[in-house]
Amino acid sequence: YLFRILDVRHEGFLSVFSLNFFFRGIQEQMREHNQDPVEFQDVKDEIFDMVKPQDPLRITLSDLVRSGHGDTVISILTDLNGFWSYENREVLVVDPGEAEES
């Protein structure tokens, strides 16, 4: 269902255009919160590395499902909190040894 919304050109895949179309909204929200927007190129590369699509220029629904990261990709593109959760994932994971030392 959400894939069809993200596929703004109705091509059956997500292109760099589609990813940028949605991520611009996230960048705008960052500016509204006085945060420096993250560069789209960096996010695009991370998404393609995460999904590992069969075609290096487009992501199909099958690619998203196969990768197991479809929910993460959708969150990155549509929700500022989802993006920040992904972006700060290493910080959010607490090392059990560190928790005991505190």
C-alpha cells in the first residue's frame, strides 16, 4: 500500500527522483527545527546499500520485501522521527557494560 504512494510516477519502482521527492519534506522539517538538513546523496546511498536492489538505479517492492528493511526505508522518507531513529541507531543501542558502569 505505502509503496504505491511512494511510487509517485507510477512506474512500479522507486527511482532516485521518488526518494528525493519525499526526502525533501524531511529536509524541510529539519530546517523548521533549526537543524542542518542531511544531504540527500548520503541518504540515497544508505537506502540503496540497505536494500541492495537487483537494479542499482531503482528499488522495486520485491527488493524492499527481500531486504527486510522496507519499514525502515519508508520511515526514513516519510517521518522525521523515523529518520532520526535510523540516523541515531548506534546511539540508541545501549551497551550492557556501559549501563552497568553508570
